[in-house]
Amino acid sequence: MLEKFFIKPEEALLVIIDVQEKLSRAMEEEILEKVVNNCLHLIQLAKLYRIPIILTEQYPKGLGPTLEEIRAELPVYEPVEKLSFSVMGEEAFVQRLEGVNKKKVILTGMETHVCVWQSCLDLLHRGYHVFIPRDAVCSRKKEDYKAGLSLMAAAGGVVTSTEALLFQMLERADTEEFKVIQKRLK
């Protein structure tokens, strides 16, 4: 039962869902800034530990590309374009997921109650452990955001915070990785 709460860098995958230009404009500025910063913290951790990152873009012709702040920090910018709300509805995503062979998935992005929720549910259904940092996901409406988090927790996802997840994966305060992340959080 407790197994789902444990995560180590070597078993993790970071998924950033649809943090795109036009969709981002619909979010509250303060909330969007927090989500982007927390995604950047997680990208930094991923780079330090060589955690694979899969980025998705929902209908980029209409919603635009991923925000520049995130694109600039990614080791490689190769988004999986999607039309399905769940990432698992896209064969290109499933192939990348299976290619990295990780069973612990950190889901970030937007919107919490649509693409993040449906992706979480499909991943859980296929036997993955899913971690959702509540401050690295968002929706246009607060009630939809809350509904998405509640649904994911009820389904078996681990709803956490970015900082809790970072420190859980860092494990110790006497490492170079800890020093890098600590500077980012100040």
C-alpha cells in the first residue's frame, strides 16, 4: 500500500502536459507563474539526475508551442503533439513512455481537470504510480482545479507539492544536487 508513495530519481519520469502559449493566457497570472517556476525546478532536478522528460502539446496549431521559459530549459525540445486529452491516447507518447521504462510518473501542466486528470487515470489503469505536484498543475477555474486534484487522489494518484517531491527525491542535504536545488528554491 505504501509503495505508491516512494519515488527515487532512477525510477522516475517527468511529464509536462500542454504548458502552451495560448492556453497559458487563460490562466491567472500569479498561478501560471508558480506552475512554470515549479516545472522549471522539476526540469532542473531531472537534468541533475538524468530523469527522462516527455513534453506534450495539445493541438499546437491552435494553442501554440510550449512557453519559451520551459522550452529553453529542456535538454531537448521534442514535444509529442496530441489531440486526445489523455497522453495515453497518443501512440507517439505511449512509445516514448515504454521506451524509457519507468513506472513512477510525475505529471505537471494543464489543465488539471482535463488532460492531467485523464492522463493520470489512464496511467494508473496501466499500472504506473503517478505523482501530481499540486503547485505544478493548474486550470482556468479554481473549482475545476480542485475537482481534478480530488479525482486524481481518489483514483490512487499521489497528490503532493513540488518542494515535497524535490526533497523526497534528493533524500540528503550533503549532495551537490541538493545545493543546486536549494539555490533555486530561495
